[in-house]
Amino acid sequence: MKKGIYILAALALFLVFSCKKKKEPITKPDLGEAYYPTTIGKYVVYDVDSIVFAEIGYAATSYKYQIKEKIEEEYTDMQGRPALKLVRYIKKFDSIVSYSAMPWTIKDVWQVNVSAKNVEVVEENVRFVKLIFPVKKSVEWNGNSMNTLGEWAYTYTSVDNAETINSNNFENVLCVTQKNFPTFISREYYIEKYAKDVGLVYREIIDVKLATVTGTNVPVLSIPDKSGIVYKLTVVNYGYE
């Protein structure tokens, strides 16, 4: 009799424990932080082409060079926050000497602050909010909220798109549109693209004033009389060292 009771009790315990749901592992939501990796030693090399149009005479001056951005150090900034030292190197174009034969020289040093909320980059002593988390299409924020330049409504205009940039294939690329204001007498177009596990891979700036009234869809470079700048930065290669 007792043996039967023990068997029934054991069976009951087995049923109780077997009916309990297994605890699912807690997974961290993907906020998009991989769009700005912060590993020390990460670098990206870019081609830069820009044309500056003078206000008087509209003469055009072209600039061509390479930039290498490398995360070299983590430190605590003056606000007591974790910060990254982003060292920027330059090679100026020479029609006789190839880039590969040139040494890198330091151009400047920028500061980066990455938190659970956003990515802030101090460029030439001006702080911009480059990205916010979580990354979602159509989300807007004020990229100039940490400076005195006036409000800029940054927007995620695309997210997680496959894209090829300068022969580099990326599975996940987002686009931040910072300005897009075409008028009959000016063009303002600022965008940046970031790839997962790489960071910034493309930047384009068109900021010109036109001497004559034109249509808003007329290509800027086809307009002879203008002042301002046309700038393009494009990823060449990237890695760790």
C-alpha cells in the first residue's frame, strides 16, 4: 500500500515539474548600436572629393584627398562621461605619387560619445547628435541639440538596406538625411550613410547659392554660376589594427 502511495506521489511531482514552462533566455533588443562600432583599433579609409565655388566670379577650386578615421583610445571626458578619441589622418592627392606610397599625417582629433540613447561626435569643436537609438525608419531628432547652430531635423530615411558603396558590399546600411531643401535659387542637401559593424561609409553635402533662377531638379554641377560647396566622402576600405 505504502509503495503505491510513494509511486503516486512521485508521479504527481513529475507532472508538476514537467508542466512548468521552460524559461526563455532573455535577449537584448537590437537598438542599432552596431551601426557605430566602438572597438579600439577600428579604422575606416575614405576618398574625399570636393569643389568650392567662390562668391565672386564663381571660380571652382577642386580638392581631392584620403581620410583615415581610427578609434585610438577610450577616456573620460570633462563631463565625466565615457568618450572615444577619433584620430583623423590625411593623404593629399598627388597625380605623380599614389596614395599607397604616401605616409598618413594627423589632420585632427575628434571626440565621440556613445550611449544607450545616441551617438554624439564633436567635429572641429562642434557637437552633433549623429544617431539616436533605437534606429527606426522615419524617426526624427534635432542633430544640433548639443550646439548653437540652430535646429536641424535629422531623419532616418532608410534602414537595414543592402547597398554597394565604392565596390564594398554591405548587408545593412542606414541613411540619415540631415538637410534636403531644394529651391529655385539654392540647394541644401546633407546626408550620411552608416553600415553595421563599420560605421560611417558615405557623406554627401551640396550647399550652394545660385546666381540665376532654375528648376529645383536641375543638377547643381550643370549650373555655371553658383557659390558654395559640393562635397563627397566615400568608404574605400576598413578594418582593425
